[in-house]
Amino acid sequence: MAISTASAMATTESATEFTLIYSYPLLPYTQFALPAVSNEQGTNRLKHNRQPATPDDQSVVRPNVDTLYSQAVLDLSGHDLVIEVPPITDRYWVFPFYDAYGDNYANLGSINQSPPGKYLVHYENDTARKPGLYSCGEHSASGNDNCDGYQGIITSPTPYGGFVGRILLKNGERDLQKVHAIQNQTALYRIARKGPHGPRLAPKLTMEMLNGSLSRDIPTRIMQLCARFAPFSPPRNISDKQHVDRMLQMAGIHNGQYHPTVTNLTAVAQKARENVRAIATKPGNLINLKNNWYGLSPSGQGDYDTNYGMRAYVAKNGYLALVATEALYPSYQKGSSLTLGPNEAYTITFNSKPPLADGGFWSITIYNVQQYLVSNDLNRYALGDRSGLIYDDGSLVYANDAKNETFRILVQPSDVSPPSNQIANWLPAPAKGGEFSITLRFYGPTNVLADGHWPYPVVEKHGAIRAETEKV
């Protein structure tokens, strides 16, 4: 079954499959929101991560170690919000806003050249609403907007959502303090709602709504979450609301409750999973970047419109991804695991430095089979433009010159040290070998990174390269 807005003769089974796919992101959303709602932090308050991720941090899978995060669970059901952005001029930063389904509907940041100041964040239960960022004053298209002193107005598609700010961390303890200062100057707070609508547009986001009386069976839980959220959280594309409402009703979603309309939900859920996997490999959703690297199409990453299959796929494999203009996440072998024996290694050969927008950065990170960072004596979990990479002649890849040549990254078990002249470019894999995976990240990407015109690195397996004292 294709997940689209086409008006077809739906059955209760196809409607249930659609609903499982459409509503799947609510499952990771509850996992994201529960820690804040269940403790004193509460909603609409920033929580700053003060240190980069380590192997001991297992709250999220596949963390990056390039940025420090600032997170908040957003509840716009009864209030508007204001976010205050300090001047950030010396690094990449992005303050992304997500709806309850994981759509990255608005971004403030260095790529968008967002000015410092106050931004209004609100929700409207109006079919004429236009979710996203509306810039004000001299930064808008007209230059004549009256926005009550705000730099911009951010309209959310749903009353519930999330915020996951990312600020680039350069090398060194001194830079860590600089990022802390930026975090400390960033503020998020509630204000009374403006406009003609009443004081509350949806129920308050609570523990009961997120986790109360839910089935342990995952497909049933997804349907129950849909019944709770969908009445107040319309589709990202409001023109698809009638179609979505019809499908959800046929699937048994009515008056905040789920009443099954199929006899075997487990079988339908299995079909939905297979459908999502198939959707993720379609040419319109997957881009062959060559050399066995693959990327997601812009319509299948971050902001999904009616591409509900890709929305579910990314929610499972990389929840709260940014839109492609902010970041790219190419995967090797379509995300399949790599394997090393205890005396084997991979060399990743870059033909040139990745071309990025001004202020952009890149990294390659390694994860163990559990999708967490790999422990090693160097405490090195990623390599990239800030890592002191060297060319074969020992000169720095990122020096103050125009040199742009081939360089290599060595991936080999953490208990097999390479020669001293290769340690700078060594990315330690799990000790004694085994399965792992790698992720490239490009923040501030150029078009040639997205469409495959830049030659992606070649990955080759070979025998481990040992230091002279360790050769056997």
C-alpha cells in the first residue's frame, strides 16, 4: 500500500496499516517527552547538556559528539512561548522546532542567518494556519511587518512538540565554556496567548496522556497514542486532514479511544513495517551517492509533508532529524553494519575535503552494535574537520592554506594501535573486532554533497596496520 493522499477505496486493514505508519512517530515522541513531564523540569523549559556524549551516555542512540544539545518539550496548548536568542557569530548553531510527529517545521540558526533577539512561538487551531517561521522587520521579504518587537513568529502545526538546539563544540575546554555561555544566555519562557482564541486549545501535556493505561503491545500502544494525540494534532499539511481523519476513523480511532477494526493487528503491523522499509528504498526517497554511500531525499528527511512512510522510517532510525538544508546524514551500505576481525581494518579514503557552506562542519562517527559510542583509550569517538587530521606527508588537512588533497581515515580495533604517524587519523573500532556502523554528518552542506556530485569516500578492508613493536 502506498502511503499517499490518493483517494482510494480503503479497507479497515489498509486504514489500520496507514494509521500505524502515520502515528508511529508518537512512540519516540513519548520517550522524548516523558523525562521532562515526569520531573521538576516540566514542559517549556530548556535542559542544557553541558558535556559531549560518551560511551556511558545511553539515553539516545547514535549521538553526535560535535555539538552540545539544549532540549525542551513544548506544550503550546495553553500558552505562547518566547525564545530569546543571543548573538552567536563564531560557530554553527541551529535551534530547530519539531511538531509531535517529528516534522522539523522551523529552524533558527547560522545557515538561515537568524538575527539575535526574541521570537514568538505559538499554535493556532485554524485551517488557514501556515506553520513555519515568519521573519519580521528588516529581515522579512516586505520589510514592513509589525511583529510587536519580535524578530520572527514561529507557528507550530501541533500544540505539542519539541526543541533540540545544537551548538558546535570546537576543540578544547576553553571552547566548552564558550558554548556554556551561549546556552546560559538562551531563554525559553511562557507568555499569555495572543489573539481571539480561548485560553486553552488542547489538553495539557501530562504523564497520563503520554503513558497512562497504555498497552504493552507496541502496535496497540501506537494506535492508543494516535487516539489521544490526533484529535488535537492535525497533519503537517493541513490540506490532508480530511483524508487522514477518514483513514483514522476507519482504523477505529474515535473520540479519543481506539476500538480495533481488524482481527489481527500483529499481522497488519508486520505489513506496515515491511511497507516502510520498501518506501525507504524507493528512488524518490533514497539517493545513491555512489561508492556505496546513500542519502535521503530532501522530502524524506526532517520535514515530510505527506510522506508519512519516510517520517516513520526516520522516526525509527534517527528521530528528530534536521531538514536537508541544515544537515545530511549519509549512510554506508544503506546503514548496514560493518564487521572487522581482530586483525583487520578499514581505510576510508577521501578524495578531497567535503565542500561545506560557510560555518559548516563534518564528522564521521563510529557506533557499536548497540548503536552507542565505542569505548577506547583515546576517548575518540569521531573524526572530522576539527580533529587534527593529517595528509600522508604529515601536514594538517585543515591548515591555513588552500591545500585540498586525498586523505585517509583508519578504522581498526581499539586494542590494535597503528604506527605513530597514523594515530591522528585513527578512529578506534570495537576491541577485538566485531560489528559496528559509521555515520557521516555534514552540517551546512552544499548541493554537491546532497546530489552525489562530490566523490564520496571509498571504504576498503585490509589487514590491520600495527605499530612496529606490535607486529607479529
